[in-house]
Amino acid sequence: MEKKPLILVSNDDGITAPGIHTLVKVMQRIGEVVVVAPDGPQSGMGHAITIGNTLRLDKSLAFSDVESYECSGTPADCVKLAKHHVLRDRKPDLVVSGINHGSNSSISVLYSGTMSAAIEAAIEGLPAIGFSLCDYGHDIDFSHTEEYVERITRQALEFGIPAGVALNVNFPKKSEQPIAGIKVCRQARAKWEEEFDERTDPRGRSYFWLTGNFVNFDKGEDTDEAALAQNYVSVVPCQFDMTANHAISLLNNEWNLNPAAKPTPGSKTPESGAAEG
């Protein structure tokens, strides 16, 4: 009998979120599944890890037929604990994170706990995919993503993901039109134009609530935002090496980072020493 691949599942919405239950259901069609996920919502945590506080890891009853654990820490913590503790004697063939309730396209990838779980896996040398659905509704339907989650996962297991890379997969919101297909894209150049809404609590103290609007400055047709707008699934290969390689030559050639040493007051330069001799 062919050995099933071992698949680690995590997320940032918490172990009881509907998205992770959809993801686990699909992964069970493909391989042996182990879940290590936060015990509550961790959205927007980015790649935070727990350093100054204790971490707790408990067996979970969220899945009746799947080995699962809930962690008090962040998504990155979950992957670390899974690799070094839960699966210390076994190496996952793939790590998947999600399905996130909300978009992680474009600049949102930097803030995403979903993608940080996937990136942490890539740092650990494990192939990884983060899945997100671009829908912020209360009762969202993940069913239209299942076919594509399975297709992308099986392709990743068959052909592999380059070392140090995690795939950022975003699905368009479910509509009357079927998904048009899958596009491999680059990350759009966009940002959140943020505002802080100042409010007053019942004790008269000020507090702030972050609000803002997403603004896409990128008109390219090869971006994740363009693909999603056309009802495609976007797939962006991401890496944790954030070096801006194109800037290295500029800093080396145009900046004056190592100016010639200037003599300190009272010191003798080679020329003055020769003259006195």
C-alpha cells in the first residue's frame, strides 16, 4: 500500500474557524493530517513569536478523527511546536495554512498570520502553502475553493515547491460565475491608507480603532489583484529572504559608506612625517 503524505495544517483564525475545517476535509482526501493551530483568533499577527510568555499546547476535540492540538501562541509558534515537538520524529511532506477568512493578497501578506505559518514552514525547510478567501462576510461559503485547494496541493506534492518558497493562494469571493482558473502572479504594489478612529470608553478615556481603505497603485495585468478581479485564483510564490538585490549596487556604487579616513588633530600623515625626517 502506498504511503500517504503527512500534511501539517495550521491557520490564524483559530482551530474552531470554518476555514480550517474545510481545509482539513480536503487534506484528508490526500494524506495523513495533523493539526496544530491557535486556540483563538490570531489574525494580523504577522510573523510574531512568543518569547516572554509561556506557550501551552493541548490536545483538541475540534476534529473527531484527526490528531489535533490547540496552541496558546501565534501561527508561527504553532509551526515551530509542530515541527520540534508534535512531529519531532516525523517530517511533514507539506504544510498548509488557512483557509483564511479574508484576503491575504498584495501587501496584506506582510501582516498575515496565515502566510506567516507557511513562511515559518519554509524557513524550516518544509514546502508550504497559505490559502485565503477574499470574503469578509459573516457566513461565508468556502465550498467553491475545495476543488482548487485539492488541485494545487496535489501538484505541490507531485512536483515540489522550490526551497525557501511558500505559495500564497487567494480565492475570489463566491459568485454566480464559476472560478475562471488559476494564475501564477506577482504581488501587486498596493497599500492600506490607514486612519485611527479616536473614541471614548465609558470611563472617559480615549482609545483608537484602526480603519482604512485598500489602495492598489499597480495597473499590471500580471498581479494577484488583477487575477482576483477577473475571478481567477491567484498564486504568488513568496520568500522569506527580503533582500532588495537591485539596491545593493546603488548603495555600493553611489553612497559614500566608507569614506577615506581623515587624520585626527595632532596626528602625522605619511607626507608630514617624511618632511620632518
